[in-house]
Amino acid sequence: MSKHKSKIEKLYEHPLSGNIDTTKLVHALEHYGAEVDMNKQHRALIHLNGKEHSVTLSHRNELSKDAIVKLRNFLEEVGLTTDKL
């Protein structure tokens, strides 16, 4: 299993994982074709398959559980699910 695939799979774990490293997650999303724009307000704008999603990043380089759920919903909408990796 590739390291990129395992990072995406962490988003789909039950119960939700609270220790997803955002830097590694961004690299995994880029590996699967996403374009990620970071800004100074600790936000990442993810562009994938003609759609975009904004994620707020914490200062500890982790995602909140709410952000994980929203990102997972976005990835399902654009077709990036564990069974399609």
C-alpha cells in the first residue's frame, strides 16, 4: 500500500482519526490530482475534478474532526474514495 493511499484512507476511518498530518495529506491529495493552494490564514483551497473545497488548518498541523467529515464528503463528491484508489 502506498503512503499516499494510506493518508486518504485515514479520512475514511471509523472512528475518525484525530491525528492526520495536514502536510502529508496535502501531498497525498496532490498525488491523486488535486491542486492545493495554501494561504496565510491557515486555509487550504483544494481543487479536484472541477470542484473546490476550503479547509481550515490548525496551528498544530492537524485537522479537526468536523474538517475531516467535510473533506471526506467533498472527496466522495468528486469520486476519490478508498475503493477507487
